[in-house]
Amino acid sequence: QVQLVESGGGLVQAGGSLRLSCAASRSTFSINDMAWFRQAPGKQRELVAGSSAHGGVTEYSDDVRGRFTVSRDNDKRMLHLQMNSLRPDDTAVYYCNLRWRQASWGQGTQVTVSS
């Protein structure tokens, strides 16, 4: 029903930045709270940042607060995650999805922070 495609990952050095993007296929994107999740090898998926439907309310995990910024462009059906001051423990596959009741998961985008 809904397609979520993440992009923007890559390999960066500690302290560097990346901007992730998520493209959603459905027009209902604009009325859904959305979130970024990540999963590191051998670990469970965790929520890292969420955004209310119109972007007015955001949330962040303790680990990323102050370093990551979630934003969205509902006209373009896009969710973004600006990641600054990256650390090696940010290394994970990053996924976007509904904040509360997740749909099927996409491929995700790999973020690797060296050091």
C-alpha cells in the first residue's frame, strides 16, 4: 500500500554529517506522524527521531538529541534526517516509517561512521 524509500546514507568520519531522505508513495503521508528508526548489527530496531504530521512536534532519542534534526516536506512527501556530529555508534541501517503503527519496512539506508 505504501512505499518508503530511504536514501542518503554513506560512510563518514566521526564528527561528520549526513542528510537522510525518505520518499513516501502515498498522499496520506501528510496526515501521518513519521519517524526515523535505526538498527545496528545484532541489535533491535530503535526509534531515533519522530515528527508530527505537520512537523510542529518532534522527538528524539537521548542518544541523538542535539545532533540530529528531523524535518519533513509534505508537499513532496519527504521526510529528512539531518545528522551532525556523527559518532561510530550511530552506525546502523536507518529506516523511515509511521511513528505509531509501522507499515512494512523498506530497505533502509546504511550509515557507517568510521573510527
